[in-house]
Amino acid sequence: MLVASILVIFPFCMVFAAVSDLVSMTIANRVSILLVASFAVIAPLTGMDWSTFGMHLAAGAAVLAVTFALFALGGMGGGDAKLLASTAVWMGFGPILLEYLVYGSLIGGALTLGILMYRKSPVSWLTGHYLLLRNFANPREGIPYGIALGIAGLLVFPRTELAQWAIAGLAKPF
């Protein structure tokens, strides 16, 4: 059950956040809460030592401090800031977190350029009323960055400590 929880909760939250941001331009607080709460319950049950556990929480706190400042300056949405921080809790300090942030930035930049090009194109006039494209077509809307964060999270998740523990658990005979 623990292995299944690890392999389902994090990916589900990333997909939910991406789709939610695509459709409604919001990322519900419950996604970030579920990520942090599930990590807090699951990680100790995997045998993660308390210092590593604390460093994972510190990674989330550090990312939250930076993203909160960016939110206060108007450079980032609040849902994106909370999603980044709660995802950082699962990543911990280290190369995986850096990889997540780089992927999120690159995918987010490509997404931003694509949306801006779409908004300027005549195609947006024809397709902008569809549910999945209406926020992309509206120049008054921001960029649903949760899409990039969700994709980046899914890309690096298999290399996280918890995912590696769960994958190793799948390889054990019953």
C-alpha cells in the first residue's frame, strides 16, 4: 500500500495541478496540502532518516521563501508558488530539485512563447472559445505555469528518493 501511495499521489497531484491550471487558471490549495501531508506521513514509513526528512522540509521552506517573494513582486501566481514549494518537499535539496527547477523554467518558457504566439495568431480567434484553449487565447489572462510545473515534476519524479524506494519495492518478490 505504501508503494502504491508513493507511485500514485505525487503523479496524480502533478497531473491535477496541470489540468486545473489549464482549465481554470488556478491550482487548488488542496494539491499543495496533499503533497506536503502525504510526504510527512509516507517518508518516515519508508525508513527515511530524520535528518534527510528535515532537509526535504527545508527544501520546501526555501523554495516557498523565494516563490513567495516572487509572488509579492507580481512575478508569479500564488498557486504556482505553493505548488513549487510542496513539490520541492518531495525532491529535497540536491540535483533532483535543481533539475526540476530547470525543467520547469525551460518548459514554462516554451509554454509562454507558444501561448504568446497563439494569442497573436488568427487561429486563436477561431479556437479561443473551446474550454481547453480559452485561457490561452485571452490576452488578459496570465500563463498557466502549473502545466510546466506538472510536466517537470513528472519528468524528475522517477529519480526522487521516494520513487526509487517504491520502484525497488516493486522488484521484491511477494
